[in-house]
Amino acid sequence: MIRLLWTLSNSVRYYFRRYVPSDRLLDTIRTRRGLKWGIPAMLVAVPYLLLANLCTTLLANGGPGWLNLVVLVCVWNSFKFLIAGPVSVVLLVRARIREAIERRPSRVSSEMLPGADYSMAEAV
């Protein structure tokens, strides 16, 4: 039973990551080139919240019940984009630190010159 649920959840996740535009945009933001777009992507949450507000207003005025699902999806997507901004900043800082460490030449190779005699008598 657990294996069946695991397989089903993986299938749903694959489908969403493959075909749902918001998940594809978030996958693009999580790449190294897309990390700089994390904070501006937080603005995508605004239209989702406006649509959720509109649907909530329609529901309060006697709209169809399926609009509850639209509200749920819009709020969920807005949270995903709001969280993607700070997460992308953290990932960008980590990537830049890692790249700076990789670019920095090692101390041993820069201090040691080929052909030089490094005996203790010269160091004193």
C-alpha cells in the first residue's frame, strides 16, 4: 500500500514539474543562471493572490463551490513564489562563495616558485 502511494505521489510530482507553468518557472529559478531572478519572481505571487481574492469574493456572493479549489491552488502557488525569493538568495550566496573558493589559487602553488631552494637556512 505504501509503495502504491509512493509511486502515485512520484507520478503526480513528475507531472506537475513537467507541465505546470509555475513549477517549471520555479525549476528555472533554481538553476545557477536563474538564481538572480528569485527576488523578482516573488512578484508573481501578487496576481495569484489577486485571483484568490477575486474567487473568494465570488464565493461569498454565492459562486460555485469549485472556486474553493482555485483559491487553494492560487494561495499555494503564491506561497511557493514568496518562499522562492529568500531561498534563491541563500542558494546564490552559497554558489558565489563556492565559485570564489574555486577561483582562488591555492597558497602552496602561489608561494612556491619552481627552482627555488627552500631550506631552513635561507628562511632565518
